[in-house]
Amino acid sequence: MLRRLWAAPPPPDGTLERVETVCAEWAGLLQERMRRLRPDYDPGLVALGAELLRTLPTTAAREVVVHGDANPGNVLAAERRPWLAIDPKPMVGDPAYDAWPLVTQLDDPFAHPDPRRTLRERYALVADALDEQPARLLAWSVARGVESALWSADHDDIAGGAEELAKVRLLAELAER
């Protein structure tokens, strides 16, 4: 489904936001939220997330129109095609940006007896299907997971953000970050 979506040519410049621009804004928000909220979060992991948000978009080998919110709830079985994506948040940028929610929100891999093995296998499978590197998908997952955790904290769910960061820590270890 993602490969089919990514095959569509990007619209003329300026029509869609760029992943690079959005992620740079998020990186600044992470730091602002840490200063303002002062949650008991690993500052090194948050700094890594901010760094990845700033650097990953600039190192993409190619740019596509990303879905932007490819979580399992936005993927529907259909008759005209096997799978359809709904509720896009389209941007132009690195296709590896899109994989994180599909890999981590489907059949919670962190709840498996050996989450490391499960995650390694899933990231390898998805990377192969998308012609991406597992390490790049993992790095994007760290960046997006940190952003999600700080978003939760900013919306009065500091405990939920801490739970998210515990998962992100595992992803960072698998990415060797």
C-alpha cells in the first residue's frame, strides 16, 4: 500500500508541507516542552529524538508524498484494492517517515515475550518490502516516538509519555543509537 502511495508524483513545489520543515518544528517543540513541563524523562533520549528529527529528513535518498499517519486504523481492507489508506496527513519527504506506526501499533510487538526479536524481524520485513534500511526505519521510529511522548506530556499524560519513551529506548538500542 505504501509503495503504491509513494509512486504518485509530488505536486508542484509548495503545495504540500515538507517533512523536513515539520520535523524541524517538532524538534524545537520537544526542547520547549522539556523545559516547560520538566517531566522525569531521559534527557539524552529526548535530545537524540530532536537530533534525528532535524537530521533524518536531510539525508533521504529520495522524496515522495508520504501518507503522514499510516497507523493501522487508517488502513482498510477494500474491494477495489486489497488495502486503502484513509485520513492522510500528506507531506513531501523521506518515505521511511511512514513506517513507524504500522510496525509498532499492529499486534503490540512490545507485549511479545521477546520484543527485541519481534521488532528486529518486523523492521527487517518492512524494510525489505519498502526498499529501505531497517536502521533508517528504526531511527525514524525513535524520532517520532520521542515526539509522540512529549506530545502526550504536553496534553496532561506524563505517565503515558514515560511509557512511550520506555518503548523508544528499546527502539534506540535496536538502531544502535
